[in-house]
Amino acid sequence: MNNPYISIIVPIYKVENYIRECVDSIICQKGDWELILVDDGSPDGCPAICDEYAAKDERVRVIHKENGGVSTARNVGLDVARGEWIWFVDGDDFIKDYSIPQILSYINKYSDCDLVQMGMLYFTNGSYNNKVSVKEYLSKDKNDFLLQNVCFHNPRMLFKRSLIEENKIRFTCGIKIAEDQEFQLKCMMKCNYPIQLPIESYVYRQRLDSATHNSDTEKRIVDDTLVVLDNIYNYIVSNNISAEGWLQNRLLIMVRSLLYAASKVKD
């Protein structure tokens, strides 16, 4: 296996109870892919579980590193990825059966595309309880597409690796919230032909103990979003990005989220 078509990058930290379901949902998939498990210094049984899968399946690669946060883990995965496409999957989530063959069939059909969006299922307490359904949407007008199809959830997207590498796009380290929005906005600014697929491939597990449910979330949103907005502004200026309607819309949504979070923070 020299050039897997999709590189699936999974950052792993304290997900011992979920990682097997995540990996099993991927290794059962047909198609050309590689799975990159990035152990971010997880103190539980995750490192051994990762090594176990790598020993059994040559499509699985494991990287062990000191704990540095999800951004560093994803960046390490990007540095070693060999696929034409990148899919970020979280270690406590999983993907639906037959997802990769479906995705590849659409990508082959629309060979000029460089960014893919799709639907998602929500999984809570052992059952599916909600979903994000989207329609197939194609438009050679990027502004029209991104205005009509707003998505802030990175695992619902696949990014062409050449888009990432040619524009030197990586996740900003040191922040825990909105780092994925910064990454995807930069990719959107540089992409040429995004498409949307009418499939619900990603399964998002809703957990009360996850990072997005900590008591200091609102304060963290304020601090990190300010950093992200500053980074995006600098990227726009340095790359001479035009102020298209879709970008103004995304930034407006982020500012509204920032102000709402600020209203919840004492003083």
C-alpha cells in the first residue's frame, strides 16, 4: 500500500471505552484508505489498543507522542499522511457501514472537487437520536455553495491533501475550541470546487464528560475564538482573500457565538 486514497486521522486521548468501536467501524470498510492513530500521550489503555490493531492490519499506522492537545495530534497525522484525501475522525465517534465506498464513488464522479461535506448522525446512550441530513449540492460558484451549505463540523468534511499542503495549512496549537473552524475556513478560502453528499457517514457520540461540556467552556470559547479570529484576519490579509459573502457570513456566525459566550462569563 503506497498511496491510499483516503487518510483517516484519529487523535486519541482518554477514549479507552470508545476507541475499539471507532477503529472497528473503519477497518471493516472496503476501498483504499489508511488509518493513522495518533496517541496523544493517553494515560489509559489506548496506546496498547492502538498497537494491537496496527499489529493485525497493515493499513493501520500508530504514532505515539507526548500529550500536546488535539491540534498537535492532527498536525502529526497530517505530516505523515499519504492519501489524496484527509478525513478527521474523533476517537470517541465512529463511521457508518459502507461510508468509504459511497464517498469514493462520489469523489470519482466529481473528480474536480477539492472539499467534501456530508451529513451526520447523533449517537447517545447506545442509540441514534438525531441527524443532520443534507442534499446533494453542486455548484461551480463557490460563494453560492458556501452560502447555501454552512458546516462547522470538521468530521463532516473531507479535505484534498494537496489543498492543505500547497497552502501550508495546519491546526493552531494551544487552543481547544474553534481550532477546527480556523482550519476549515482556511481550506474554504483556498478551495475551488466544494461538493455536498446526501449521505450520513459520520456518527457523533454525545458525551456529558466530553471536552465541550466542561464548566469553563464559555470562558474558553471567548479566549480561543479571539485568537482564531485574529489568525483568520491575518490569513485573509496575507493571502489577499476577497471578502465574499460566504466568508462574511461565517465570520458573523463566529462573532455571534463569541458574544453569546461572553454574556455567560461572569464580569
